[in-house]
Amino acid sequence: MSTSSRPRGTGAAPGTRQADVVRIPRPAGGPGRGGPFAGMNVPAEKALNFGPSALRLLGELRPERAWLVLVLALAVVSVAFSVTGPRLLGEGTNLIFAGAVSKNLPAGASQEQVIAGLRASGQDAQADMLGAMTLTPGAGIDFAALANVLLWALALYVLASAFGWIQAYVLNGVVQRTVYRLRERIEAKIHRLPLRYFDSIQRGELLSRVTNDVDNISQSLQQSISQAVTSLLTVLGVLVMMFLLSPVLALIALVTVPLTLVTTALIAKRSQKLFVAQWKHTGELNGQIEETYTGHALVKVFGRQREVEERFREKNAELFEASFGAQFISGLIMPALTFIGNLVYVGIAVVGGLQVASGAMQLGDVQAFIQYSRQFTQPLAQLGSMANLLQSGVASAERVFSLLDEDEQSVEDAGPAPVGGRGRLVFENVSFSYSPDKPLITDLSLVAEPGQTVAIVGPTGAGKTTLVNLMMRFYELDAGRITLDGVDVTSVPRRELRSRMGMVLQDTWLFGGTIRDNIAYGRPSASEAEILEAAQATYVDRFVSALPEGYDTVLEDEGSNVSAGEKQLLTIARAFLARPSVLILDEATSSVDTRTELLVQKAMSALRSDRTSFVIAHRLSTIRDADLILVMEAGQIVEQGTHASLLAAGGAYALLYEAQFAAPAAEV
Amino acid sequence: MLWKLLVRYLQPQRRLLIAVVVFQLAQSVASLYLPTLNADIIDLGVARGDTGYILRVGSLMLLITLLQIACAVTAVYFGAKAAMGMGRDLRGAIFTRVGGFSEQEVTRFGPASLITRSTNDVQQVQQLVLMSATLMVAAPMLSIGGVVMAVRQDAQLSWLIAVSVPVLLIGVGLIVSRMVPLFRLMQLRIDAVNRVLREQLAGIRVVRAFVREDLETERFAGANADVTDTALRAGRLMALAFPVVMLVLNVSSVAVIWFGSFRIEDGSMQVGTLVAFLSYLLQILMSVMMATFMAVMIPRAAVSADRIGEVLETESSVRPPANPVVFAEEAGTETGTGTARGELEMRDVGFAYPGAERPVLSGVSFTAAAGRTTAVIGSTGSGKTTLVNLMPRLFDATSGSVRMGGVDVRELHPDRLWGHIGLVPQRPYLFSGTVRSNLLYGKPDATEEELWRALATAQAEDFVRQMEGGLDAPVSQGGTNVSGGQRQRLAIARALVKRPELYIFDDSFSSLDTATDARLRQALRRDTAGATLVIIAQRVSSIVDADQILVLDGGRIVGCGTHRELLETSETYREIVSSQLAAEEAA
Ligand SMILES: Nc1ncnc2c1ncn2[C@@H]1O[C@H](COP(=O)(O)OP(=O)(O)OP(=O)(O)O)[C@@H](O)[C@H]1O
Ligand SMILES: Nc1ncnc2c1ncn2[C@@H]1O[C@H](COP(=O)(O)OP(=O)(O)OP(=O)(O)O)[C@@H](O)[C@H]1O
Ligand SMILES: [Mg+2]
Ligand SMILES: [Mg+2]
């Protein structure tokens, strides 16, 4: 170290010299995806809407304002300390140096005499140097003063670490809470999306937004916020110091700023697309994975493993291209900025050298300035490298935001609920279609009187389930209206409406939890006795009691460890427990064996007796005692009446009935 | 596990990694050299006002910077390529491995967890490799260089290094080791978030019908709070790592100055040496700090690697045979065995689900003759689905043997076995895509006519024609955008397109109206002539004319014969029939 003989120059050095060496690349999270380099194919991805999305991401931090202010304050202190610390160490070095020099001087002589002596012998430079020091010729190092300085430095460092720790601690909370809220909002959003939305998505893709994207956001926020604050403050602080020292040189140093910005922007523009692609492909891959794992058995038995793997490989390769490209291109920012830093360094050295030569500046000042310029370019470079981390995070945030921005189902007007009605359900000239150019239900009207059991029969695809979907307001009508006890259902909040209805869907669904919890889903407030009663009535008890864990048996993934019929019985028990005022059974017992079905029927008719019910069934035996039978075909009600009247009429119903009972009856 | 995984999956990337090391070395050497040039510019250039010198050395410095950058960029290129390449390979390996699992392993891990492991966990390992590629080489280089230089400067002060470096290592080690269990929990909890959300998406209609949004939100909030809590705790430890490192680093500097001052005082050391020593110490500690950046990533990556390894090391309980038997027709030689490939036989088969106390099936023996229809009827939970799942080896029988064409299914190559079977599962799952893509599932090269013929047999032709786009009409995941009966018929058509020797219809007509059901069965008989049919049904009408009906009760066959025979011999069967006629008789 050739500067070692110049304490002034090196005093601040320990921390700054190393700046060239220590570059800590920050991970820019995530599996990757492909880029425009070295012949990689460039996918035409939607560019990142960086500015607005980044601002919105920052906006997500709003509830943490107070904490962020604290983080900022702590960062200011930390930066102040980290600038002051090396100064104190420098002072310590100066004391040692002064002591070492003094020791070699004749004791008793004054500092002035020594300097004069040096000048006399033509050693002007040495004289200048000594002139800047406080010397006591003959005495050694002033240990008391040194201890004092070092203790201060020690205290400062301990404090700096403590503050740094508190800052990171607080920030960690800020980020995790923000991420918590993001997940919370996505989940809440799911409940506000119209059902139509779910017909058009891949589950795994949506899941990826909640796990992979949110995870990525959390990592990039965590790493970039504290860095950004610290780096920015350091840049500002150093800039001020530089202007104080030499406005001319400071202007040169200032050139770094636009250069840095332009370079970062140029590189970032390229990597943005790749980050967007990276997370998009991650989502799509997750979608593929989810779907394949869900249909695992089918994939195997249909011998599709190879094709599925092939498709996976393609998507996986795309993801590789994007993430590799994104990492590589954004990895260029750091080296590029280092180069700019060195360029400016040389510039300052040249101009500084001229200034010294012309006597416009002191050597020490130029040296100090150069140290500052190091302190200046390093955080700038760090800011630049953070840009790519942020880009990755913002790309993920954008995916989360786009989900949050999906159109929601129409808002509820919290109008008065039709309480206490007995369940008179009326369809008035209802029209509906899933896709606008394919009318399904047109101008359909029907009346279900309170307490009536209305059966809906008809060939598959006739629109029976659709009718139920409309009653539940899963989909909105195109025309006409549905009233419940005289009130238009659209004027009632959906929850209000649905809480009066209970249904057993064609597609059974159970969640991962105990059998007890699954039954209690119908009415969480139900007592153990009520649950048991429902289970017994619906013959759930029969198979549950055979299970070693009984009602505490945990159902695995969507109930894959009970049989299909058992699953249906469980969903019936659930509806039984709910005791709604309108009951809807959509092929509730289609997978239940007929002997059990007969038994369950009894429970069901008891349940139906005092409430309006809709029953959809292909096994006509289950609906023959309905008060009203509607025969549907192609979205229309083609016949209605009682079992007897319809049989007598000899129409569509009679035909259906014949078809079903002719065969076995003849055989017996 | 992490190490094992890395060694194994970085193997194909080793050239890239060697390149990374070389270029990182070069760039570290350059960055070690640069400070000297910086100093020279100040000492010999600026101090003397020698502009020429500044420009000369400055250009040299820029040249070296350029070189350094070139090296850094190249290293980043290879590093990113290696890390992302490894990630890609890992994802592929997991995906393939899970593909080989039987239902048993899929259920054991749970699909939600398998999904997390395939993406999120891989990401953690990949990230670590990426970081290592940038830091692993430079950090040791710089610290070793630092130690050598420092000791050369003043061996007697070196004890400070001998103290501070271990202190650092122990400090970081303590923090990091505490993070391991937290991250293990964290990944488990991400699984949980995945699971709850996946369930919600699947059951969205039920949730809405029962107005249980609040309950679901609460359930999710629980999972969410759990992840957040773990992330908070892990984050706090991480927050501690850097302040600790900084503290050790700074305290060491202070100590060097303090202890150095005595040695200077007694004249055994120069001030310049002290300052230089200080710089090198900082260099060592800084590189240790860089390593810390990596160190804090290790726990999560290690946990993820364990989870990945768990999947990769799990053998499917349904293993392909070492020497698969080949049917004569397939082998084209005389060495093969078996003739009627469609013939299915069960010999004293017993089966118990893992962990279950009682067997679901016991002593099941029957033969489903080739070209004949065998029906299975029985009460809910009697084991019908379980029985047919043994045929394509979704599970393996726990006792007895399942034979196809006279060969135990466990001795057939799974691909061959599956090639002979067309399965329509009880839950007719459709994949997202189009009608066509779903139909082509069993036979990718099927012609348009074949598709339409299968649709016609499955009584699905009419509605597919009416669908917008016909064969290219979109199908959403699980088939939620078609009616229940339509879904079932598409699943049937999918199996028909495949034209296998053995069809399995697991309660596949339950959502069809009787008329459609009757037409379908008629067409089916015509279209599948020669193939073996196994039909599970609840409606007697669906199976009256089967060649053989098995009556299953409590996992045992309690009756076997034709409809007529069974009416005579089987009490259970009579009960079933009368339950379906009860309503009729009452009328
Ligand atoms: N989510 C949806 N998006 C688009 N089209 C749909 C959707 N659900 C049903 N359809 C279509 O609407 C028509 C009526 O379907 P619906 O489910 O009401 O029939 P269904 O009478 O209940 O038949 P099944 O007896 O088979 O259950 C069918 O042609 C079906 O393909
Ligand atoms: N994965 C599993 N783990 C443990 N037990 C299971 C599992 N799958 C099914 N079971 C149990 O094994 C028994 C037989 O189930 P299976 O699905 O074979 O019945 P099934 O005859 O097909 O009934 P269903 O007519 O309702 O479809 C049931 O009691 C069920 O609870
Ligand atoms: Mg339906
Ligand atoms: Mg079954």
C-alpha cells in the first residue's frame, strides 16, 4: 500500500478501498426464462408496465407507512454511522502516525522548529505534511487519546449494528405483513369473481400467483427496500460532501448519474420482457404440473406419460430460456456500472491532478475527493443492480395485480332481505346462455309453491343444472327475473339468498379435513348430536362407524380415500344438517347404490316435507311422488304435471319412464 | 441431501461451472490488482500533478476494468446457464418421477405438496446455485489472498485473524442452523396454502352454495398466518446475520489499530504495515460476508433439496417388472406367452389400502372372458372401484394375482398393459384443452372419422356438433363447462378412441338419462365387439344383459352369474333388483 505514509489519504480508506472488490450481487429470485442473447429465441412477451406497477407495489406498503418512516430514520442513522466510523478509525491511525513520527523527533524541540528544520534542508513536502499534524516531538503514541477515539468507534459500530438489526427486523415485519395482505386479498378476490372466470383458468396457474409470485415479491421487496434506502442516502450524503470539497470535480462525478440511469434503463428494457416471461412461464408450468398430478391415473392408463412429459419439457425449456436470459441480462448492469465508476474515477484523477499542479486544490482534498467518488459510485451501482431485482418482483406483482383487477360479479346492493318467507320460487320469462351466441334457456317460466317438491327431469344437457345455477345466482340472467317469496333475487345479497338455499351438487366436493368437519360444513354451529343425527339419517354413520378413526378420519385430497357413493352421502348429510328453506338436489344419489338410496330417500322426504325442494334425478323412481314434475328438453320446459298426469298424457315423460322400467320389470 | 442433489444435477453443467470458476478467478485477480493501480494514480500521479502518468495508468486501469467486466459477464453467463439448466433438469426429474408414481405415492405426498416441490422448492435450490456461481469462487479467492497478504505484512498480528474469522463463522453458523427447522416448516406451510387454495378452487360452487366464504377465508387466513409467522421468524434470524457480521468486522478493525499501536510504539511495526494489514483484514472479512449472503440461503435450499430428494428417492409401489413378459402377437415371435389378451382373471385377490385395518377386497376370484361383458354391482363402498383399479395397476393387489391374457399384470410392461386398457373413471375428469385434445388422449394419431365414430357410440355426437367449434370447442379444466352427463360421455368417447382390448366403465352411466343410457349400451356392444367389457353400474337395467354379473358385498363376491341365474341364486342381487322395482310396484 503505497499510500500508507499518507494518513490523510488512508484514514478513510479501509472502508472504501474495498469497495472495488466487494460487489454483492443480489439474487433476483426465481426460476428463469429466456433471452435475446447468443441466439436464444426471443418470445414476444407483453412488456412490463414497469412504472405504474412498481408504484402500485409501493402503494401496497401504505398501511406500513409508520414503520417505513422508522426504517428510513434508522437507515439515516446507519448511514451516518457508517460514514463516521471510518473517519474515527482514520483519526486513530493519524494519532498512531503522529506518535510514530514524534518519537523520532528530538525531544524538547517544538513542532515549529522541526518543520523549519525540514524546510531548511529542502524537504518541503515533509514539512507540509508535518505541519498538518499535532506533534509532540519525543513523545510516543498518545494512548489515552487513542483509546478514547477507538472506544468511540467501538460504540458507534455497536450502535450501527444494533440499528441495522432493528431496521432489518422492522423491515422484515413490513414486508411479511404486506405479503400476508396480498395473499389475503387474492383469496378474498376469489370469492368475488364470477363463476364464469373459473371456467376459463387453469387452477395451477392461479396457484402459482399465490405461491411463486408472492414469494418472489416478498424476496425482492425485502432485499431491495433496505438497499435502496441505504444506497440512496449514501449517494446523497456523499454528493453533498463532494460539492463542499470541490464543485468542479463534483460536476464530473455527477456525470455518473445520467450515465448510470441510461445504462440501467437500456439493459433493464431488455430484461423486463424476460422477467415477465419468466413468471408467466412459471405460472403456466405450474398449471401443467397441477393438472397432470390431478389427472395422474388417467395420464398413466392412457399411456400419455411420454406426451405429457414432452409438453412439459417444452414449457420447461421456455422457462429456462426466460430465466436464464433474465438473469444474464440483468447481471450485466453491475459490471457496466463498475466500468462507468472507474471511468469517472480516472476522469476525476486527471482533472484533480491538473488542479493540484495548478495549485487550485490541495493534494489532501483531491485525495479525499477521490475516496468520496468511490463511495459515490458503489451505491449507485448497487441501485442499478437492484433494478433487476425489482423488475423481477414487479413482473410478479403485475401478475398478482392482473388477478386482483379481474372483473368481479356485480356488486350487492344490501337491500332488505326477504326474511321469513316460506320459499315460493318463481321464474318469470327467464333467458340465459353461457355464451352469447348460443342461447340455452329462452323465456322460461315456472312456479314452485312453498313446501312443494319440484322434480326436474330430462335428457342430459337439457339445462337442468343450469336452472339450479340460476336459482343460486351462480350466473346472472340475460333476461327475465327470478323471485323468492316475491322479491327479485338480484335485489337480495347473494349470501342472503344462498343461505336460504341448501344444495347437493352433481359434482361432489369435500375438503381435506375430518369427516365431522365436512358434515359440519353445512352448519358450523351444529352440535355434535345434530351432526350425528344428520349422519345417521343419511346413512353416513354406517360406513363411518366402520372406520378406525370414525368421524375423526381425515379425508385426503378432495376425499380421495372414500368411495364415490360415500362421498355423495357425505354431501347429502351436509345439506341435511343445513336445513335450508329451499333444498336443491342435483343428482344427489347418482352414485349411491339403490338399496341405500331407498333408505336415504326416506330421510330426504322427511327433510323435504316442510320446504320447497327441487330434485333432479335420472332414476325416475326417486321423483315419482313429486308435487310437480318438469320435463326439460334443450333448455325448455316441454311438459309439466304430476307423475300420474304425465303418464296419462303419454308424452316425453311417459317415454322416459317406459325406457327406465320396461327392462328390469320384464325380466323379473 | 443438498450436496448429493447438487453433485448429481450439476454433473451435466460441469463444463459451464469450470468456465465460471476460471472467469471468476480471472476477475478476482483483476479486482485484487485494481486497488494498487488506484493507489498509484493518487500517489504517483495526482500527488505529483503528473497528468501524463494519470492518463497512462488510468487507461491501464480502464483496460483492466474492461477485462474484469468481460470476465464477470462471461462468468454470469455461464453461471446463470448452469443454475437455470440445473433447475430445469430438476423440475424435469421430479415431473418424470411423479409420473411413475402409483396412486398410493401421489396420495401420500398429496398433489398440493408435489406441486410446491416441483416449482417452489426447485426455485430455492436454483437460486442458491446462481448465488454460488457468482460468489463461491470470488469469496474464497479473496479471503485466501487476504490471509496470505496479511500474514506477510505482520505475522504477529495475525492472531486477530485467527480469532475473528472463527468468531464470524461460528456466529453465522449458529444463526443459519437455527433457520433450518424454520424453513422446513415454511415449505410445509406453503404446501398448506397451496392445498387450501386448490381445494377452494375445486369446490368454489359448494363454498358459494353454503355461503361458507367466511369460513374458507378463515381457513386460508390460518394457512396464510402460519406461513407469515414462519417467514417472520426466519426473517428475523436473517436480519441478525448481517449486523453480527458487520460488528465482528468493525470490532476487528478497532482491535487491529489498538493492538497494532503497541507494536508501532515499540518500533516492531511500521504505520504503513498497520494500514495495509487493516485493508487485508477487511478484505478477508468482506469476503466472509459475501459468503454469508450465500450462507443465509443455504438453509432454505437445503430443506427444499430434502423435499425434492424425498420425491426423487421414492420408488413407485407399482414397479415395472425387470423382465416384462411380451404377448406373442406383440413380440412377433414364438417366445411370447398368452393368447387372448383381453381376458382378465383374478385369482384369490385381496387388497387393503395402506394403513387401513381391514382389507377392502378379499378372496376375489373370477374370469372376465375375452369379448364378453362382465358387470359388477354392489352397494356403496363395497370395493367396486378398488377392484377395477387393480387391473391397470393403479394399485397392486396385496394378495393373489390379477392376470391379463393369462399373464400376471405385474409381469407385463406397464406401457403395454395400459395400452390394452380403456378406463372411464367414476369421476370423469377432463383435461383443459379442446374436445379433440381430450379425445386424442388415448390415441394421438386417431383420424377425424375415428373421433366422430367414438363420439357417436358414446352418444356425444349431437352435442359436440352443436358446441361452438365442434371438436375444437374449448374444455375447461375438469370439464366444468359441459354438463355432468356430457362430461361422462366425453370420458367414454375418450376410452373408445383408444380401441383397447379391455374396457372398464366405472359407474359411467350414472349421469345419463335412461334413454341415452340404453342407446349407449346398444352402440357400445356393436362398437366394442371382441373386446372385454367390465361395467360397474348401480342400475340393474344397465347390466341385465351382461354375460356375467358379479355381486360384490363387503369386498367379497357373493354372487356370480347372469341376471337370470342371480335372481335364482343370490339373495343380495334380488334385494338390489327389488329396490329398483319398489317404486314401480308401489305404483
Ligand atoms: N359452465 C358452462 N359453460 C358453458 N356451457 C355450459 C356450462 N355448463 C353447462 N354448459 C352447457 O349448457 C348445457 C346445459 O347444461 P346443464 O349442465 O344444465 O345440463 P343438465 O341438464 O344438467 O345435464 P346433465 O343431466 O348431463 O347434468 C349443456 O349443453 C352444457 O354443455
Ligand atoms: N384411498 C383410499 N384409502 C383408504 N380407504 C379407501 C380408499 N379408497 C377407498 N377406500 C375405502 O374402501 C372402500 C371401497 O371403496 P371403493 O371406492 O372401491 O367403493 P365402491 O364400491 O367403488 O363404492 P361406490 O359405489 O360408492 O363407488 C370404501 O369403504 C372406501 O371408504
Ligand atoms: Mg346436470
Ligand atoms: Mg366406486
